[in-house]
Amino acid sequence: MHVAVENLTLPKFSIGVGDRFAHQAKAQLAACMKAADAGVEVVPVWNKSNREHTIIGSEPVETRAAADAAVKEMGWTKPYFVDADHINLKTVQRFLDSSNFFTLDVADLIGQPAKPEDVAAFLGAHPELVGTVTIPGIAEPFKTDKAFVEGVANKFLAAVQNAGEIYGLLLENKGAGRFVPEISMDETDFPQTPVELLIILAMIADEKIPIQTIAPKFTGRFNKGVDYVGDVKQFAKEFEEDLATIAFAIKRYGLPENLKLSVHSGSDKFSIYKAIHDGAKKFNAGVHLKTAGTNWLEELIGLAESDGTGLAIAKEIYSEALAHKDELTAPYATVIDIDDSKLPSAAEVNGWTGKQYAAALRHDQSNPAYNPSFRQLLHVGFKIAAKLGPRYLQALEANEDVVAKNVTANLWERHIKPVFLGL
Ligand SMILES: [Zn+2]
């Protein structure tokens, strides 16, 4: 029985903060509080995927407990969310109770053709998508024909129908308005163009999924934990066209007013933050920036800086990660670019001071000691820390202050400020 009608709404600006070991919720929230103090509401979304829970051996309820505890302790009164990140029909079950944000991942179904009669029905229902498609805010109208729209439907309709199934399951289990749905299509081979995005949004509206955010695959490379690789001008153009397309689709297809773009693997993409900020400002649009679990690297930086046993653990993790490089990098092969020749030997790292370790790892491109290969290997090395179990967690707890300082500063200085405040 519903005693109160909830209608969970994702605010305009939100940041996805992965917290691999569920120890940084307070430090992450502190960054959002700095934004609030500066007059901009940026709400936290604690995300952790099924894959990460499986690698670490954790449960979604732990993410929820850490978020709730931080919110209570810090007196955060604005909204916050716990994201069942990249779930599908097979993996959603364990997230049902603890999450109020669901990232419906349909990338696996992209390219699987839908039933011919469903494609035909979609085409019949959407004559407006064939011919000249004019979207306010986009200078050149798009020219499409029936074959093109049919091709897009064949590529994406089955995926959107699958999202509809997951959404239906969530409706049954959680109730309407009691969770925020996002659809993600980023973990696929080719970026979606703005006109494809429009066609996909029409499908989503037909499936009656009231998505509040959508994560397309953008042009360029979004490697985990390092800067964007690609044509920044082209990205900026596409990003603005996507914003215009979303604004148009909200009106045309009756999608939720607050529907916004979600930038996955969005942490550390410093070279496109200005484009994201300027685009959002120009269209008065919201943004969800999802970090790539890099808070765990800030933990390592903090441990290294604390010297003593913290530094010893950070060194041990590197040497183990190096020894198990192939196995650690395999699941992330498409989203990391490690130059083996740039990886220092374990012996060399074992001789480093805490400052040297932190300088190699911290994402400061102006520092000649910064080493992106070292950083990317450690990024996928969280499995090693998970294996250390209580030893790793105790080190975090013993060095909480210096770890928290790094976690907060990274989110606030390097992410929230440039993306949401334009600083
Ligand atoms: Zn993603």
C-alpha cells in the first residue's frame, strides 16, 4: 500500500561517485557540500556495478548503508541516490531493495535485429523521422530516408525493448516514481550520432520508459581514469547537438522534463570539461557526470602520502598488479591504453618515497612525474586491494584524514569545479 506518493526526480546536476570499498562516502559528499557552499547544487549518485561487486565480493546493500550513514553524519538535506550501475535482466535482482537509480544497460543487444513487424510498426508510427528533420538549435537539418530509419530501428529497437522489460520489472518491484531510470549505450563499438539519438528517444518514449538520463557513446576515447583522447571540437559539436536533440525530444515525445545527458567514464576527461560546461549552460541543460571508480586511486594516493604502512601497502598493490597485469586488464581491454615500456619495475617503485608514488599516480598533467600507464594499471588493480581484505581497509581507516583530503579535493577541484561551475 502506498502511503505517500513519491516522485523521485534527479536534479539538474549530479555526479556519479563510485566507491569501490564503501569507505569514502563522507569524503565524496564533502565535495558536493563545497559545491552547495559555492551556490551550485550537485547531488551525489553512488554507483557500483554488478561486475565491481562481484570482483570485490561486496553487496549493493553495503553501498546503500555507506551512503545513508554519510548523509546522516554530514547533515546532507538534498537528494542523493544509489545507482544499480549497468544492470540488465540477469543482474538487477540483487539491487532491487537498495537502489533508487537504475542504469539499464542494453549495449549487448545493440545490433540484434528486432522483429520485422515491430520495426514496421515503429516506422509507421513515426513518419516525422523520415525526410528533413529540423531540430531547433542545430544549424543543418538532418536528411534521412526510410532505409536509414529502418536501419537504426534494426540496430536499436531490440535493445530499447529490452530496456522496457527491465523497466517493467522495476515498476512491479519498486513502484512508479520510486526510482530514477537511466539507459546506457556507452559500452558499444560506435558512437551514436544526434539523429540516431533522436530515433532512439522516440523508441524509448514508445516503450513508455520515463528515463531521466541517457548515456550515449560519444565520439573519441573515454579510457578509464585518464584524459579524453579525440577531437575536442568534434566532441563539443556533437555534445551540443545531443543537448538540442534531447530538448526537442522532451517536447515532441513527452519524455520527462528533466531528461539529461549522462557522461559515463566521465572522470578525468579534463580536456572536454569546458565543452560540457559551455554546452549545458547554452541549452540550460542538466548533466550527469559519472566518475570511473577513480576514488580508489585517491585512496592509494592518500596511503602513499601517509608513508609508513600505508605506503608499504600501496607498493605491494603495485607490485602484485604488475605481476597480474594481463588478468587484471583483460576485462577492461577496450577502455585502457597501457604502454608497457612506461611501467616502472616493482623494484623501482619499492624504492620510491610516498611523494614519488603520489606524483606518479595523481592525475596532474602538469607534473612531469605523472605516469598514465602506472595510473591505468592501478585503476584496474582494485582486485588486489580487495584480496588484501581487512589489511587494506584497516590502512584506509588508520589514514582516513589524508585519504579523505585527496578524495574530496579530486572531486571538487578537478571535476565539480570545471564541469558544473565553469571554473
Ligand atoms: Zn557506462
